Amino acid sequence: MTIHPLPLRPARKPLAGVLVACALLASPAIHRSAAQPPAQDAGSGEALRAQMRQLIASARDQVFPALVNISVVTVDYWQGKETKGRATGSGTIISADGYVLTNAHVTDSGKKFTCTLSDKSELPATLVGEDPWTDLAVLKLDLKNFSGTLHSAKLGDSDMVTVGDSVMAMGSPFSLSRSVTLGIVSNTERVFAGNDEEFEGMTLDFDQRTGLFARWIQHDASINPGNSGGPLVSMDGQVVGVNTRGGSNMSFAIPSNIAREVSNALIEHGEVPRAWLGLNFRQTQRTGYDKGVLVTSVDQQGPAYKAGLRPGDLLLSINNEPVSVRFVEEVPPLLKRLADLPVGTPAEFTYSRDGKEATLSIVPDKLLKDRGDRTALRSWGLSVQQITPVMARNHRLKDTRGVMVVGARAGAPAAIAEPAITAGDIIHKIDGKDIPDLPAMVAIYESIMSQAKLPEYLLVEFSRDGKQMATLVKPKPDKPEDPPREVPKAWLGVATQVVLKDLAKRLDIPGTTGFRITRVYPGTKAAAADLRVGDIIVSINGEKIAPKGNQDSKALERKVRTLDIDQDATLGVLREGRPLDVKVALERTRLGPDEARRDQNRDFELTVRELTFFDRDDNQWDESVGGVLVEQVEEAGWAGLGGLASGDLIQKIGDRVITDLASYRAAMDDIAKSQPERISFVVLRGVRTQYKFVEPEWKPSTDAEEPPRK
């Protein structure tokens, strides 16, 4: 079953009875008295439908104005580079001062947040905090320029939700603007267990556990990608859940009581303080025990292990309060109970081992995130990550010292070092300086890259699979150069395809192989000669050209290149089955895309190249068409967010006409100096000229990942 991250909402009023009555009215009139006139049934049905609409509308109008669409620009650090992307989700305004409740997987890796309100106002927002353990997050709207009315919704009591209650799910499915779906609650204590019937959480982004402390509200109001973080609404018009996941006509919401507690903590502390003991449990069902909960695993580096608890122990009480977990649905409340213990304060645990009861004291540690922060060291082509205790345990590391390599960019200094640095390596030292954690790594990187003269090499010491290794890394990659241009050779201005025996038979020239002309390029010397599309070239200057397979597709081109520029060549061709000779003057090779000069702009995350002869021919552009061709654009970079796309021909930037690469570079240099708030681009896309505008976020200084050179 595929469970997607999405949004939900619960309902409490007795709409179910109304729906049942409507269903009965819509089906054959089994219960209708023969003496009862049909008109009364119709009137009664209309009244019930009117009541239902009124009930739904009343609940909807209490929450719908507080619904927001969240647009996120994300930044991830993979393969030695910073990669931007875009994501969307939903949220609910929960206070008059603009706090927005949503999912943590909506805000995850987010660097820029924009919320669209019910009146279609777009407001920037900042991240207050996120709690991956419950997949909840809080944003704060920037209201300084907002003059409208801000609506907020009320978080209800999710403990009052029961199976069969009618609920509405609100959100922005598939990034579409606000929508509402209706359903009923299917289960109020949904948990996910493995094949061994033990409780298991889920993961966010591969390596962060989530869903440990809550039981889901399952319902059948339709939700889809984009609904994530939206409210599940009761018929009382209260938010009773946060829609988070869905699939196979099943939807799952985080209960509002959990959401209230988490959002309050995030607003107050920026995080949710929790205790960690290093314990996992199994319900006593089918274990032979009739009380307590079975300890199934104990982390050897955790407080519980150090205090003396072991796998197989039966936990009976916590601080003299009994523990009873008979069913798997009772495991999450126990995990929450333990997480709510005060960090650093001893707690008394009573347990049974081999039939003997005992008591011990455990001092909880603070629960930390599973996943460490990441960053990219751009010049070295490295993505690195803070090592957390969980990562250290999973990778069998002695401790959390050093940084873990997430990836290395192909061709970058780290990747071409000998030996190369690869994903999974743990960097411990740079030029003899210890790297205890990620901030230290970033500080050393910035210190090195800010030097007036960079060292030729850096000594990097790292471990790999328990082996201590060292390598030399250039701190600055060689400046990329334009691709070399070939020495001019002779060229025939036609495009061809290989003709082999089977095709020759169908062309009524059995036994003949050669090269069929598919295009005669306009404006070339070949076009001035008597060459035509469909001619089959079988010889050149009397020398037969007979390809044996598709691997010989360049044989004609190679033969022409052995001749001289401006030399006349005699081509033997078959035209409609008749042989004839065609004399054509050869000319110098034309510039192709592989040899075109390029410009990569890191601010706009945009790569363009000059136009070539073949670009003009492919797009049927004559010599009057100028500009530069967009070759690559980061989806969520400045240019990508402005709507520029690969294949666009940039013809104008602001009021400057772009004719070639030189005029483009000059325009972009002036923009970098003046740093305008908005820049317009006129591009040719297909057969249409389009107007785009880019809104850069200029920074007062160079990005911290690339310190200014002195």
C-alpha cells in the first residue's frame, strides 16, 4: 500500500444520520407507507438535503478562510552541490498573529516559504520550528505589509472524534487552489505494525523516524499530494487533525491534541523537548504475559542500558504508575509517556526479569534528531553532513566526531583526488586541523577559501570502512574553459541516413548501399548544386562508399574531411533509380552545439550558449534571429522561478537587445552591479515570444559557502 504525505480533517456533528436518511430516500421506498403520498417523501428529502448543506457550509466557513496554500523553495545537498527544488503543501492559520500549522515534510529542506491566503494575498513566511518526530511544523506569516483580514481556525478536541463521524479534508491537492472533500472517520487509533505485529514508525526523507508518538485518525475524505498539512475538520467547524498521508482511498491525520501540544512547544521553544531512553517495546498480546509491556531492544549507548534494563525484561511501572500495553495500538501512548519525562531527572522503573521484580533509576537524555544538518562545500565539490548519535550507531562509528560525506560532484576536486573522496567517508582532518563537527568543517572551509592565495593542495584525512586514509585535494577547481574548436575541415552541406540492403530493396535499388540525403542545408554550396532530398550517394570522386551497418553512419563525413576546403567533389548518386554524377564545391565545417561557447551564471543558476548553424536550421531561424540559447536552468533558482526553461532563446534582457554571447555577458554583468529588484526577459519559445520577469534575492555579501577572496 502506498501511503503518501498529505492533509486531513475530522468532524463531530451527527451528519452520518442525515446521510443515512438521504441514502434511504435515494433507494427504493422500502419503508414508505402505501398511504403516504410520494410528494411528502420528496419534500422530506429536500429538507434533509438542505439541512446537510447548511451543516457542511457552517463547518466549512469556520475553517476554510484560514486555509493557506504553501509554496516552498527547497535546498538539498547531494552529489557535492546545492540543488534547489519546489514543493507545495497546505496549512491552517491557528492564531490572530499569523502562526500557520502544517507538516514537517512540507517545510523540510525549505529555504523560502510563500503562503497564499483565502483572499489570494501572497505573504512570505518564516519557519518557526519543525518536529520531524510527529511530522508537524509551524510557520509565521510576515504581516507587516498585509492590510486585509486574517482569519484563524480553532483546534478542537480530537479525543471526541469517534468512528463514523463526518469530516472534511481541506487543502490544495496537486498544487490546485483550495478544495474540500467529505468523508467519515474509519478508525481513531490507527497504527502501522510490521509482519511480526510489532509497532513501527515511518521515515521522513529516508533517515528520520516519524509517527512514533501518535495514533492516526483514518478517514476516507479524499486527499492527494499537495493536501499535506491541511486541516481535518469536524462538523462543529473545528480542526481535529492535520492531514498527512494517504493512498488506496485511505487518508491519515495527526490528531489535533498532539498538534496543539507540538505547535505550542514550537512557538515557545522552536523545538519540542523530549526525553530519550533507548528502548523499544512489544505489546503483551500472545506473549503469555497479562500485565506490563515487553522490552524488545535496548540501545547499548542509551540511558536504559546503562541503568541495567535488558531485552526480554517486562516493564511494569514508571514512577510508581502501572504500565499495561496489551495491544499494538497502546504502544504509541507509552512512547509519548516516556518522551514526556523530564530530561536529566531520574525516573523510577519497576521491571520483572526471570520472574523476579526489581526497581532501577534511569536518567533520560535529550531526544535528538536522527538526521544531521547538511551543507555543500561548493568549490571542493563536496556535500557533507553532521553525524548524529543515531547515524553513528547505524554506521557502527565509535562516536559522532567528524563529518560524513553525502556525495562528491563529478569532475570536482574531491572527486578527482587520488584516492577520491566518496559518499560515506568520514572526514576527520584538513591540513592537520581536527574536524569535530559540521560547524568546524564549514569554518575551516571558509578560512581556506578566503585566503588571498590558495594552497595548491589540501591534505584531507578521512576514514572509510574502518581504514584511515589520506588524499590531496585542490581547494579550487580549474576554471572551466570553452570547449576546443576543431581545426576546420572540408564539409558537405547535407544531412544523410545510412541505406542498407533491406531498405535498399524497399527503395527499388536492390543490392545497393549508400547514404540517402535527408536534408540539403539552405544557404550552403550543396544547396547551390543539383543535390536533392532522396538522392542516394554511392561514391565520391569515383571511390565507392558502401556502409556495412549503422556503425558506418559517419563514413561519408570522414571521407569528405580528407578532402580540401573549396575543392570540387563529384558525387555518384542514384536518383529515382537512375545513376548520375553531381559536382559540388566543399566548404569549411560549421560550428556545432558541442563546440559552442557557454556562460554559467551562478546567481541566476542559468547556463546559456551561443547559437550555431545547426540551431538555426533545426528551428528554421534565419540570420536575423539573434540571442543566446538556454541550455540548463535550476528549477528553483532565480531564472527557474521566473519561468525561464531549457530551449528558450533569450533575445532581450531589460531594455538591452541580446544578439550573441558577448551582449548577454555584458547585460548580466551590469545587472550584477546594479542589483535591480526585478529583471525582464524576452524569450522565443517555439513559435511564440514570451515575456518573463525574474525577482532576484540579492545578498549584501557573497554566500557563506563561497567566502570573498581578499
